[in-house]
Amino acid sequence: MERRSLLSRLAFLPLAGAAEGVVAAAGEGTRPSGASPPAPPGTALYPLTPAERARGITPVSYDYPELNVMRYGARGDGSTDDAPAFQRALDIAKVSGGTVYIPKPSAHYVIRAPLDLTPSREYSAGFGVRMEANPHFSVNSPRGAILLEHTSIGFDCTGNNALQFTDLCVAARAEQAPTVAFLIARNSSGASVVHRFNNCRVYGHFSIALYYNYGCEDDQLVGCCFYNLSRQANSKTVVITAKNIFGVSSPHAPIYSGSISTSHHHFCGGDYAHTGGRSTSDVFYLDICSFLHLERLWVDCEHGRSIIFCDSTNGPSNNCTIFGMQVENGGAPEVGIAMPSPPRGRPTFVDWVIDACYFANCGIILQAGTAITLASCKLRGVASTFRRGIEISGTAAYCTFDCDATPVNIGLAQQCILMGSVQNFALTTNQRCCFIDARPSRVWEPITANVTVLSGGSIALSAVNSNVIGNQVEVTFTMQPSTAMYCGAGTVVGGLPFPPMSGRGGIVAVTDGTAGVAIGLGHIGEQGIQLPAIASAAAPTSHAICVTARYFIA
């Protein structure tokens, strides 16, 4: 189904959380607000509902309302398998909509089979799942949480639309590690959009990924804490893929086959970490992902490979925005954002915006391979405690780098704007780039040893300055001899603050500052400023000599 058509249908269907207020109020077995008085002894407090009749499900306890997992036999005692009870509640939600309610357990819920959240024919608008949980839990002490004790998919959402998860607390141990906690995937007909995760906490071992999105669009995660502890090679925390890069399958529904659009993913606030410590671990793994927004996240990848790994084997990920990301200080990976060259092809990553991020202890903030092109990308206010900065071995075209003191190394730079400490920019090939020095008054020391001063005198330097304008630098200084001085044409003053571009020369203007008259013009060579003749041995000068030079930066 086309995404636009599907969204139009969803707009006229009931919201997944429409019944949430009723369910929450009835969560501990009390009747909803405004309901009739409790039924007499011996009668059902919450009778069989039409949805339960339609599904052929008989409640275990009528003391709890429809969609409460306790109604269908959940115990939450830390030993009983609560998967059948959870599944009955989910099956009812597939018919009636509303929100499945998971009350706070006496110990923790044990789930020993994958939960089926795939859609039904009766209701295709999705539903909610909300938990009254204890956010202070761990893998070894999962009190108040849902413990997944199997090696398959935790929550299989294949093909469903508009699912909403709120306050879930989920754990998984290493000895029975599921492959994936949440599988958000298109089914064989191409359906799956608009999922929401609010304040969900998942902490445990997942051999592939904690959150696996294959082709789903318009998903939003707000204030979630996702920690993958797996030591399995190549495991991730979040995978967003347009081509099912790791070949995950659904235990309940035919999954889509091939490449499909996956766009508009919004992660706002929260913590995302992979702490397994393997060299192939990543927090975010992207495969042809577009319009990804990561805003104000705290992330950690202890001794892993990268925070964000962009696999361009099948194509690049484009239009991605990363704002306000904070990387944990301890055990950070070598690379913050990795864009390695694919086995074949030369992909172009377009419209990446990386702003106000701190990649603490990452050796390289962004690393792109020789076959990679970055086009129309913007990096601003990014920093790291290390000095390798940004390394683009391939091409950067029409990009803007506003990086202050962060080093930027580019193989081929085409019409880029580079703002910051210009001596930190290293361009192998510069094609019409514009430099703007963030610190225009730069300290440098003209080397005047080649200028002759009489009677053992010296030269005092003043008004020493440098200013970068576009891809040119202007330097000024004044020489005041203590006695008298002179030099021949071509005398070199070294120590330029930035190396000159070979073959482009420059212009040097020399004036007598005391008399207020021009002396002559010089030029820029590879060794420095080449002065015109100033006075002579027969008639040296004691005047202040002002030098202004402008040249192209290499």
C-alpha cells in the first residue's frame, strides 16, 4: 500500500491510546470512573466482551477489565510463563483497538515465546501497550520488568501500523538472548508506519539489535533508554534498514522481500548504548536510511566500532540531522560517525547536518572513505577531546564546516565553506573553497633575519596581524630599526601564518610609514614574502617600514 494512502486511512481511524484513560483507571481491578456500582457477589465484575467473544477468548479472571493482562492469566511472579496471557490481551487489542495494560507485577513477568503484534483483518489501525513498571531494574534483578526468556523476537510488530508503547521495561539475559527486542518491519504487502515509543526502557542482551526497523516509516521514540549488553559479534542497538541488511525474519507473518523506502525516524531525548565491547559493535546502524533525526541523545559504545555506522553497500543514507548528541567519556569508540567505502560503487551522502555535538574521547568525529562523497552537508559546533577531528578521504562538495579548532582533513574539497582555525584545515586538493578564519587576529612572527641592520642594531616588530578572507590571507607588520636598515629586491621575510598556494603568487605592498610614501611592490614565494628594495647600503633608512601582503592559502 502506498504510504500516503495508508496515512490517509489512519487519519480517520481511532487513536491507539483512545481507551488508555479507562484502562489506566481500571488497571488494578477497579471499575472505570462513572461506571455502575460493583456487581453482587457471584457475578462477573467485568463480563465477557464482544471482542473476547469474537476471538473465542475466555478470561481467567473477571476482576480485571478487558485488555488487562491479569484478566487473561498473567501472574508476574517471576516464574510463570506469562506469554500466553500477554498474547490473549494483544489478540483482543487487534480486534478492539485500545491499550493493553500491564500492571506492576509482584516480581517480574516472564515471556518465553515471541509476542505477536502483527495486524488482524478486523482492525488495522494499531493499538497501545502501556506498563505500570519499575524503571530501576537490571538484567540480574528485573523486578517490575518484563524478562524475555527465549532466543527469538521479543515484540513482533511486522506489518502493523500506529502501535504505541508507553513506559515498557524489558530485560533479557545473555544465556537466553533474543535476536531482537522490537521488530518493526514491513509485511509482504508493504504495510508498517507511524509507531510511537514513549519512555520505554530496554536493558539486556540482544544478538542482532534491540530495535530493528526494516522499511517502517514515520516512527518516533521519545525519552527511551535502550542498552544492548550483547557480546555477540556485529550486534547493534538500533538498526534502520531498507533492505533487511541482517536477514531478520518474522515468526508470525511473511516479511517484505527486497529493498523498500525507510524514512522519517525521530529519536528525541533518551539514552542509547551498546556496552558489549566488541570491535564490530555500533549504536546506530544505517542502511539506506533517509530523514533520520537524532536530537539531544546521550550515547555510549564502550570499546565498540562507532556511534553511527553508515553501511552504503546498498546505497547511501541521506538527509540526516544529528543535534546535541553527547557521547559518554569512558570507553568511547574510535569513530563517532563512520562512512566506509563500500565493496563497489561511489555513493554520495547528501544533506547531513551535524550540530552542537560532543564526541568525547572519540578519536575521529567523522570518517569517510576514499569512495565516499559528502554533498551539501553542514557540520557546526562539533568537538572531541582528541585532535584527529574530521577525516574525509574522498570528496566533500558544497559542504559547510564551521568547526572552530577541530581539525578537518579532506581529500578533494569542491566549493566548500570552511570556518574555524584555518591552520587546522588540510585539503589535498582545493577547488574554489572559501576559508573564514574564526580567529582573524592570529599571532605570527615575521622572520626578518635577511634584512640588514647597521651597527649591530635590531628590528622591532609591531602591528603584526593576519586575517583570512575567503581563500586568501592578508598579513601586516611594521619594521622599526633601532639604527638604520636596508635590503635588496627579493629579500625574504619568512614565518607566514599559512602556507601559500603554489603557483598562485600574491601581492606585497611596502610603504615608508614615517614619510607616508610608497616604496614598491613585492610578491609571495614558497619561502615567504619577497620584499622590494628598501633603501640601500649607501643610504640606509631609520624610518618605520610598513608591509602588507595578500596571498592564496594552499
